[in-house]
Amino acid sequence: MTFALHGLAVSPGIAIGHAHLVSHATMEVAQYQVRERDVEAELARFDAALTTVQTELVLLKTEAEASPGAAAELSAFVDLQSMFLADPLLVDAPRELIRARRCNAEWALVQQMEHLTDQFDEMEDAYLRERKQDIVQVVERILKVLLGKSRKITRRKGADDDDLIIVAHDLSPADTIQFKQLKIGGFVTDLGGATSHTAIVARSLAIPAVVGLHHARPMLRDDDLLIIDGTRGVLIVDPDARVLEEYRLRKSEMELERNKLKRLKSARAITLDDVEISLVANIELPQDIDKVKEVGAAGIGLFRTEFLFMNRDELPGEDEQFEAYRSVVKALPGKPVTIRTLDLGADKQARALRGAERMEPNPALGLRAIRYCLAEPQVFLAQLRAILRASQYGKIRMLIPMLAHAHEIEQSLEMIEQAKAQLRESRTKFDENIEVGGMIEIPAAALALGPFLKRLQFLSIGTNDLIQYTLAIDRTDEAVAHLYEPLHPAVLRLVALTIERSERAGLPVAVCGEMAGDASLTRLLLGMGLRQFSMHPSQLLEVKQQILRSDFSRLRAKVARLLRFDDAAQVREQLVSLDG
């Protein structure tokens, strides 16, 4: 029977394929008794499953270490799961239960898991409470083996490249290793928001994805025929022949358009009236550089360094960070690389940074980004030294996130000078004239730009957080996701004001949030005077196409009129007038 589910569209495109269920095996466990004479065989089955999972984890770690940039992010995660797998608290109690109650191994394991997770829920320490999910994921791996459901993502014999649709309640960091090495059509999850780990992976791989579907996972079966419409946020299950043909046609048309866009790789990003526009890329990890080269980006406009810190139990050392930054700048000789300092907190957490995970009434308004870095100077100084050391290998710029106060700018610059002094003392080379910029992502910063214009060398507007803080909307909360409106007049006026004042002061300014990569908003931003767009590589060529068709000077007057509207719906209606 055909039916459709609606969620959040986080990565555009269309995927048609068969479902592969990869999570929540714990939801499928039944209880049954085994015969007295079969108890030893049940225990042997349980022990064999533990051995199989241990082998899986060893192979998984090997795969991680063979993938550039993945080892640092995921090896510690795999080590943690291996540790839980050997913990008597998790594996001995099920054995006792099998003997005492003659129950099946799956049910015994789930009973002990629930006992342990209840204990973790009662812990006050946020870091320890989070370990509950690690236990659940280890148990799911064991259950997959016991139930005969392979955890390894494999392709059906004779399947097409895009014939695999990953379906999950949620996805762990370990699961995503395989996405780097195996072509998949797309994926859907019950949990997640536009900026969740799952969404980020989908965009980095340029594959369609829908998240926040709530109850999709229990409603689907392995090998169900699915259509993902990642542009509209729709999952269609068991489509009929007419719907299937319609989406196959739409998919072919989209692929044809994408192939045409590839011809623009070497074209200069220049408007019809000869205004040069800089199109640079956002990356999360060093291995993303390949995608940057594929689209001919003019450099890196935003290197989100917090992803080097996430999904691991130890901080990356100064040397490890230095190697990551150096590898990126050396891969793009002659092109600028803008490295943003740690932007952790709120929805982006790191297990290794215990202080960043403390309980806060409202994490989005708490100790995050530069606030955290200034509160933890040793962590901040190690990162600053690593960035400075890498600066001798190419054109690196340093970007400070979430600045709001003049004293935060001054303290950040003092810390940079302190890091420079430490390197001079150790006779370590670095670029003495490295440029330092600030992110405009808090309304207070946009409305009080004076200190930014006087003390910094460039600005970057982070529209994701600027929208969140201007409209008082948690961008990861599905309940208010419909109120997250980039075209709200207040947001547009703050963006336009920042661009205008920076232009007047002769300070370069970029937009690096999702608005920069939305081709439907390219002319709007051009009309505000924007000359540098920073986006995910998968969005760059479509934005370039819009630039090549635009007249910069004519758009200025049109957008000035559009900014007078007080309603987002009116702004949206008037956007069409910018196409003429």
C-alpha cells in the first residue's frame, strides 16, 4: 500500500531505492524459553555473537584509520564500544539470566541493558549520562548478530549505485564511516534536525535526506521500495507505477541539470556587468577538500574545526590539529583558507570537553563558542598555536565565532598575541600578519559593528545563528522549525546593514550560513552588495549559475525597495521581481 511520510528536508534531490534498516534492533526482541538441554547452546550462541561484534569493531577501527581524517574523529568512539563489550556488568548478567530463567539470549541482553541505562539516567554528571547511548549502540550490534541481521551495510546483488536507502531511528558516528566508502542513494531518520549530525553527513555527501520523521523506522521493512524527495521533505513508501515513473523523470531531469552545471567549474564567477564575485567553500574535515576541488572553489571560507573535537573521548592535541590545518592549506596552494576557532556548545557537543557539556538552562544562550574558549584558555591557546603554525604553509585566515562585546574582541586578540609570543619563544615559524576576522551571528554584533570594523580585518555573517537569535527560535527544535524564516525582514535588514557598513569601511565581508548556498537567494544577497559567498561545495555551481545571469548594479536598486516590506510573505512574493 502506498503512503507518504513528511519530515524535514535537509539535503535536496531525489533518491529511488530499497530500504536498508540499520538501527533499533532492541525494538524487535521477543522473549521465549529454551529447553534445559539447549541452555549451553544458547550461552554459546551469545558468546559467539560477542566475538563477532568484537571482530566487527576491530575491522571498523581499521577502516577508520585508513580513511583520511576519520581516524581522529572515530577511533576513540570504537575503542569505547569495545570497552563496553568486555564489561562484565553488560555481558555476565545476561549469561546468569539465561541459566536461571532458560530465556533466549536476545531478551536477557535487553533486560540487562535496560537495568544499566536506568542507572545512567539517575546520574547527575551530563557526561556520564551520555554514556547510556554508547551502551545502547553496543547492544544493538550484538542483537543484530543474534537476530541474523547484518550490521554491515551491503548492496543487493545487481543493485544500481543509488539502490540503497538507509533507514534509521538515529545514526551513530560509527555508522557514518561506511557512507564515506559506499555509494548510497540517500537516508531517512526518525530523529534529527536541519543541523544534526545526520543532516551534515547528507549534505557533505550531496545525497537526498529527510530527517525528523518520528515513526518511519518501525513502519518500514527491509527491501521496501522507497522514494526520498529531499527537496520537499517527503518519503514515499511502496509507490505505485504512476508515482514511480513521475519521480524517475524528475530525477533524470535533475541529474541532467547537475551535469550541465559541471561545465561551470572553470568559469569565472562574474556578473553581467563585470563584477567579480568570490565563491568559497565550507568544510567540516580535511577529507572534504576533494569536493572543494571538484567544483573549483576559490578557497575555504569556513573550516568548522569543532568537528575535529566531536565523537571522541580525548582532545586532539596541538600537533594533530596542526597536521589537519596544514593538510588543508597545502591542498589548495595559493588559495585562502579561513579557519574558524572552536564553536562548541548548544547542539554541537564534544565528549572530551567536559566543561562544554555541563547542564545549562538554555545551552544556545550559554557557554558556547568564543565564550567557552575564553573560559578555557589552555584549550584555546593550543588551537591558536596550531593554526598559526600551519599559516607558514599558505594563506590562512583566523575567524572568531559568536562575538558580541568589544571586550570579547580584545580578549581574543590578546590570546592570539599570547600564542604568537609562545611560538616566537620556541622559534617556530608562522605568518606574523595573519588576518583575524569575526563572525556576525548575534543581533547585538550587527547593530554595534564599530569595534568589529576597527579591530578586525574581515567579517563573516553566520546566517544560521543570526536567524535563530533574531527570531528566538531553536533551529534544532522540530516544534518551531516552521518559524525559522530566513526572509524575515528583521533578518534581512541585519544582513544588509552589516554588508553596507563593512563596504563603507572597506572591510571584506562574506555570508557563510545556509543562505549563501541557497540559489533562490543569490540575487537577493547580490542586491545587498555581497561579493563573497561561502557554502557547502555541493551548492557552489548552482549559485555560480545565478551569478552569471545577474546584473549587480540593477539588483541594488530592486533589493533596496524589497527591504522596505515588513512581512516575510511579501518579501517572498517580490523575490520573483529580481529575476527580471
